[in-house]
Amino acid sequence: MQEDMKRIEKAAQGDRSVFGEIYDAYAPSLYRYISFRVSHAQDREDILSNVFLRSFEAIAKGKRVIQMRAFLYQAARNAIVDYFRQRARTQEYVVEIDEEDIATIVSANTLTVDAAAELGQVRNGMRSLKPEYREIIHLRYVEDLDIGEIAAALGKSHVSIRVLLHRAMRSLKKQLGVAS
């Protein structure tokens, strides 16, 4: 957090070298987040580039950024929405959930899942959730954002994020037949 504040200060003063540091620090996790929503690799790369370009321009123009991570996730979320608007799709986002993400969600919530077959059940359970629930579970347990960062990224209050996360996990557990 302290390192981010120094980077933000340098970036606001026009130090271009700090943008590379910010990119290196956040690009892998942002790419994974974008991959969760966008299935085509070239589109994911374009969106990631756009996120950093817009973010760097905003910081250079004096945009006040307090939490860099939350700011970048919010920018990524907005870029994904723009992507789907440009494509004029009316259907929901395609969610790609890999085995590693499922294992992370399972271990973070101490769900009793024993084998790979049950991981498939978790994947199916995730796919059957509302998009809002899938997103909040992904941000919390796969991307490891804290409640404050998720609230900032989604533009909601801490309380609403906690309630939403609780409902999402309750719904997932119900899908899996696991007692709450």
C-alpha cells in the first residue's frame, strides 16, 4: 500500500518509469480477471492494454487514486463492459473458470470437496450463479481482493459487498448441497 502511494505520487508528477513498475505489479492478476469474463485471447490483451493506457492517462492528468489495485480493477471492469457494449451482445458474459480457480475457491471456503469430479460440481455450481455472484466470488477468492478493494472497484459500500458475498457463497453452497 505504501509502495503504491509512492508510485502514484511519481506517476502524477510525470515520472514515466513508474508506469512500468505498476504494469509489472498488476498486469498478471488483471489479465486473469479479464480472462474470467472474455474468452478470446486477443481481446483480453487489447482490454488489458486499454486498462493501463486509460489508467496512466487519468493519473497523469491528476486523477486522485488512493488504492491502485482497486482503481485498476474498476478500470478493468469498465473496459470489459465497454467491450461487450461495442460488440452489442445481449447475452450474459461467458465465464471461463479453470481448475485452479475452482480449487482456490474451494480451499478458501473450506468446502468439503474430495476429488476432481467434485471440482466439476463446483464449476457447474459457479456457472449456475448470477453473474454478480460469480464476479464477487472471483474477486474475493481468486483475485484475493479485500472487501474494501472490491467495494471501491464495484462502486458499492463495504456493507453491501459483505452481504453480496454472503449471499453468493450461500447460493453456491446450496447449489452444491453443502450445509451453511
